[in-house]
Amino acid sequence: MERIPEQMGYLIMTMDGAVISSGGDLENNEKIADIISKTISTSKSLYVPDEQFQNMSILFQHYHYSVCVSNKKIHVSKIRHDPNTIENDEVRVVTEGS
């Protein structure tokens, strides 16, 4: 997890939200772990039958959280990005004051 370009921090959690490993900005950050775990639980109501959650991005102006589930673990990376660049498939969320 530490080799992802522009990564500011990471969390590896169990499916119930317990932190297994962490580093960088997210080291020992139980608050973010709890928020991510609750977000995944809440998103279960969006599931289509026979489909499973695979990944999720939570975007902020200068960084985003990339969340994926693999081997019954939740992997979270906090990644820095330039707010002026946008990929073709990226959805930009604009808030007041932006």
C-alpha cells in the first residue's frame, strides 16, 4: 500500500471496521476508519441483487479516498490530486465556495 503514487496515507481494516494496519495521514485514525466502515454499510442499500461492492472513491478538493474490498479486508488510500485536472470518467462534486 505504501507504493501508490501521491499516497498521503492508508488503512487496512477488517470487514467490521477494525484497523489492521495504517500509515501516513491515516495512521491510527480510528475516526476515518469508522466513517469509511459506516459509509460501506450504508451503501449496501444501493446494491443490486447478485452484485457486490468492489470499490468507491470519496473526492475532496485536493485529495480523495480510494476504497476497495479484497480478501475480506477493506483497503483505503488517501491520495493527493491536482484539483485542476480531471479524468474522462471522473465525476467532480462541486460545493459552495469552490
